[in-house]
Amino acid sequence: MMQPRDLLRSRPEGLYCPPGDFFIDPVRPVARALVTHGHADHARAGHGSVLATRETLDIMALRYGEDFAGATQEAALGETVSIDGVRVTFHPAGHVLGSAQIAVEAGGTRIVASGDYKRSTDPTCAAFEPVPCDVFITEATFALPVFIHSNAEEEIGHLLTSVRRFPERTHIVGAYALGKAQRVIALLRKAGYSETVFIHGALVKLCAYYEGVGVSLGPLQPATVEEDGAAPPAGAIVVAPPAATDDRWSRRFADPLSCFASGWMRIRQRARQRGVELPLIISDHADWGELTDTIREMGAAEVWVTHGREEALVRWCELNGIAAKPLHIAGYEDEAE
Amino acid sequence: MERFAELLDRLVLTPARNGKLRLLTDYFATVPDPDRGYGLAALTGGLDFPAVKPAMLRTLTTERVDPVLFAYSYDYVGDLAETVSLIWPADGGTEAPALSHVVERLSHASRSDAPAVMAKLLDQLSPSGRFAAIKLATGGLRVGVSARLTKQALAEFGGVEIQEIEELWHGLTAPYSDLFAWLEGKGPKPENAAQAPFRPVMLAHPAAEADFSALDPEAYAAEWKWDGIRVQAVAEGGIRRLYSRTGDDISGAFPDLVEAMDFDAALDGELLVGDPRSTTGTFSDLQQRLNRKTVSRAMLADYPVFMRCYDLLLLGERDVRALPYAERRPQLAAFLAELPDDRFDLSPEIAFTSWQELDDKRCHPPHPVIEGVMLKRRDSPYLPGRPKGPWFKWKRDPFTVDAVLMYAQRGHGKRSSFYSDYTFGVWSGPAEDPVLVPVGKAYFGFTDEELRQIDKYVRDNTVERFGPVRAVRADLGHGLVLEIAFEGLNRSTRHKSGIAMRFPRISRLRWDKPAHEADRIETLEAMLPAG
């Protein structure tokens, strides 16, 4: 049986597979890259070739232009491809549209690099699929026992209650442009909200793409247009990237009420530091319970923990008799979401 | 309980004063008795559950959660109550107890059964409810609402003046049903049942807000502003109470002064350590006596307190607050002449004929425990609160020194995850090869934006880590110079530098100043009081 570290190991560029000579989610340009999902810290432009799901390739093209890589190859979920004798299979990760775990197998050893993932339901992407493996590589963004994400539907309920209670104020919801924004809008629709949702310019192309692949988002309008009369009315919901909510951009709206949809909002002081008045605990990452349940469920002989609070999850594994070690890969934004 | 928990959550995140007032008045209007009364008591610091201590909560939690995971979590969250409320392994029951039941259970808990009572409560509540219960049990809600703001909300709720509420306050007890009945027009105004009640104190505006060219020096009396704590001594009908300026009863900590209050009057003055006939101690001497529940015999002997009196509010049965200062002052002097002179004296007036002359005296005070001068218009009555015009405080300018940032520690609360507590030093040793010696620690005086800049600087220039503390690169050629403002210096045997700074804060970031141009220890030593 091949030693796991001979199959995958961390290098400054990212997670590297020596026998297959490829990287998973490299943070610098490399010859051959496998990409788990379209978030900017995992999917970078400038690689020689990229293997990823259709949606991830499309999203990279939307963000970086059609020529984001020398060559691209679509990975169909569940289908195995061979790269220099290494068997590679993509499985859904439940993080955002197109997100995948990547199973890498050679010499009788299988490692699953799960990228970012979550286990709670999300109407905008396929659900996480557990894959038996020898080594499970898990993220650790919210790997502290204090992170317990609320039920996303209930959080959307808080937003709608606030909109009713403060009809004179524009609710500006900070949400990451890829995935979170569309999930928030889809959840609003699921809760019966049929008004036009106003979106920041950075969301327009991605929302249209989601619609194109069959994720219905209902009536949307750009939040900022030059003509008169098209501005969001008081009491509207505006969805924007987090950075825009406390920026000058948000001050054009009627008495803006700053909301933020993120797992970090579980911590009061995080909300306070950002000047958020209405925290919405909605996350596209697994919370502590999901992380520990998933590790148990995968039953891997060994767990490697990366980007986030590695030490806490490694500690939990030790307490539960599971071999674990932190995998230090630089370059991921462990506090961004 | 959940309604109270929601109120706390919303108060924490509502920045505007008017928004907080609206949340509070809504709470008083929509929550029934007795819960709203206990909520009011919690917000005004009127509940005390001595059996519950933060250390106990920590123990309860680490009996249920791995201590290492708890430590990681606490370090990240930066607030014990919030950490415990989130990490506590229970989903909360379906029947969450009402606030009044929580208060009842906590108040009946003895030191021995408090842990079990607390654990059961935490099991029954949601994370948000747990947070509120912990804040309630350990005191100090810290939700950005002062007792005064809460009373302001009560006044708005009932359409009365806040002074009416403050005067009544000390005769009332939780759950304040009679107060709410009056405020809702359903009952009579409660009688002031407290004996020897607190009278709201009169406060001064900073002189910086005064236009001296428009003020006539002859219309004002001046006296020294002593660096102690402002107190009100009230004795009526055999009841004696010493109050802080916010109306907290602090009699228990100062039995030596209370024993000497053998009179019928209400006095306003400064609490100081020493003997008024010979010595006035520094604020750090006074600190030995503050925030103590019991006082040892040795403490009473080594740090006796006395009151330097500023004003007279009540003389026998007579309320003299409406009289002008010029008439109150001689009555105060005559009254004090009869009191024991080791415990009471009269704050002396300063003679002056022009603002320039007073400024000179302010800059060269005759005693080190003076922190400025007070101006009082001779025709002004004693008014509650901070009326504009009759009183001004004209503080001595703060001292400043240029120091170099040496260590930074992660903050708590609002600043958790930011490096916001700074230890700074000045140069010491030979001029050609100096070393930095720490002289103090400051954690405010900068804006949020400056905090972000310093935080980034700390992260980019870390040379060593010790838990939550980072050592920051600081040498002759490299370092961040901080201009530190402070109120004074004391000799200290606990600090390596031999110096303790009083009230240090960061007054400016000197990005422009090279580290080697920061001040030397000799500059500070020259500022030390003689002795």
C-alpha cells in the first residue's frame, strides 16, 4: 500500500500529487491543476490546464475570462479519470454550485480532499456525498465547538421579520458573491418572499448563471442604475458582497440596516466589530457538529486538517482516538466567507 | 427569559442612543410585571448574586467540555459568558424559565448549591438565553447601556423628568411594580421611602467648552479640583450613607468616615486618603481602599480616608440646593467648623482677579494631588445633572511622553481578535547602546481605524509570541512610536522601571518618528514627585 504522503503532500503552491504530477486548488500558477470549487482562493487563473466540474469551469470563465487557463477538462461527478496512473474522481461537496470533493487513488490508497463543504441543505447545489477513504482531508473554517450554525430558514425568518418591523429601512444583506448570495435569495423565495430583490453589480453575472443552470431566483434588479425611479424603494432587500455593505456604496439607500449572512455572525463581537445590526448565521461551511459528524462517518484511518482552526479539530480527533494532523497550506483566506 | 435575552442581543448591536432608548421603552411597554422589573434591575446593576462567580462557570463548563477545546474557544471568542453559552452541550428545553424565575432561583442559591442551580438553568435555555442568564448571574451586562440611560428610557416611557426617577430610586426595590404603576398612570407616585437618600449630583462641563472672553471672572469662584473620588455624605434621622457620584451606596467600604458622620446634613465633596490637617494622599493610595467589601484594621490605619467638602445640599431639615453658591458656601464653612477635623475639611477657594492669573495657578498647583481647578458661578443653585454654564472643570494639561511599542495583547469584548492592549517602553541605559524598558500599558485613545493600523503593524512585525501576547520588533532602527498622555507618575516597586503611570492612553501615533528619537527614562524620572 502506498504511503499517504507519497500520494499527496503540501507544497508552497498547494496540495501536490507526485505520481500524478498535479496540484489540488493551487494558490500559484502550475502546469496541471484540479480545482474543487470556484471561490477565488481555491480557483486561480493562469494554470496550464484545469480539471474541474462543468459549473466550476464556467464560474472561473465568468470571473477571469474565457482564457483563464491553457486548457480545461470537465470532470463529471462520479466518473473516474486516470492521470499518470492516479485514479481521480469528483464527488459533490455541498458547498456552492459545482463544488466537489476530489478522491485521489493509487497503489491501494485513497485520499479524499474535500475542499470546502457543508452538510446542511442548500437549494442551490448538490448535497455532500460521503466517500470511503484511507485519509480524509477536511477544512476547519468553523472548527471550534462554539460554532453552531442556526437553521438557515429560521435566519431568513429573522430577516423577513426585521423587514416588516422596519419598513422604512433598506435591508442590505452582505453575502459572498458566489454561492451565499444565491442561497440567500433562493431561501427568501422558499419563504414566500416575492418582491424584487436588488443585487449589487458584482452579483449580476453569477446570479444569471445560476438561473441558467436551473436555480430559480425570482425577480432581480440591479441595485444601482443611473436612471431615475429605478432605485430600490425603502424597505427593499439589497444583496451585496460583504465589503460593499459598510462602504460608501451602501449609503445611497434609505436608512440602510446592515445585515450579514455568515457563520462568523455566531459570535456577537464579530457582528459588533463590523457594525452589523442584524446578524444572519448562514454558512456554506460545515459547523463544529457537521465537521465532527462527517469525520466519524467517513471512518478514515487518518484525518488531515487544513485552513482554519486546525488545532481544535486535531484535538477532537485525538480525544476520539482518530489519527489526525494539521496540514499547513498557505494562501487560503480562512476568515473570508 | 428569551425576551430579555433578545433585548440584550439587540442592545449590543444597536449603536445609536435613540435606537437603544426605543428598544428599552418597547421592552417596558410590552413585557409584564414582574419580569420587566427584574430586567430593569439587571440593567441598572441592582441585582447581585454573590454565589455565582465566573470561575465557577468555567469549572462547570470544563466538567462537560474538554478543557483544551474550551481554551481554544475562549481565546477565539474573547468573552467568557459568550463562550460558555455557545459551547454548553445542551439544546435548551422546551420550557424556558421566565426571567423572574431565573432571578428567584439565583437569589435563593447558596454558595454550595449555586453550581447545580446554574447548570440546570443553562440546560434549560437556548444559547442566547444562556448568555443572558450568565451576564445576569455574574453582574455587569456590558451591553452598552448605562444605568442612567435605562432611567432615561423609564422617564420617556412614563413621560416624567429623569431627576424625579433618580430621587426616588434608592427607596425602590425590584421588581419595581409601584414605579411602573405610577409611570403608566395606574398608581400614585411612590413615596421616597429611602432614609438618607441620594441626591443627584451637580457636574461640570470641561472648560474647553467655555468662552472665557465672555465670562466675568468676578462672577465665578474657583477651587482646586482634587484627585480622589466624588462622594456624597448623607446623614438623616440617624441613618448614614456614603454615596458615589452615581448614587451607589459605598458606606460599607468606609466605616472610618461613616463613623464620623455624626450630623444631620448632606455634603458633596471629594474622598481622599490621609489626614486633612497634614497630608493628602495620592489617588494610588486611595485605590487601596476602593472596591473592597471589607476593610482590615491595618488598612484603616495605613490608609485613613477623609472628605474634602465642596458643597452643602441639606442642613438639618432644610434643603439648601436652591440657594445660590455664594450663600451655600458660608453655611458649609460654618457647618464644617463643628465636624471632626481629621475626617472633614473645606476645599479652599483660590483667589484670582483674571483668567490669566487663574491659569498660572492652575499650571502651578500647590499640591501634587490637584488635577486642575473648578469654576462655580456665585449665583448658581445646586442643580442635578450637568447644566451648561454654572460649573466648569479646568483640568491641568496631561503629561505626554514618546514611547516605543514593545508588546501587544489581544483584546476582549468588542476588540477580541484585535491586538489592542499595548505595552510601551522608553530608552534606558548607556546613550550609545540603550535598551527599552517597559513603563506602562495603554488600551485606548485611538480610533477604530488606528486600531486596525496598529493591529496590522503588530502582525507584520511580530518577533515572538507568548499565548495571546506578541512581542513587536522594537530597536533603534525600527519601531512604532506612540505618544502617551498620562495624568501623573508614581514610584513603583512592582515595575522594573520603578515608575507607575496614572491613566495612560495613546494620544497620537507617531508613524513619522524614528524609534531612536523616543524619550529616555530620565525624562520620566524628572517628573516624579519628590520623596
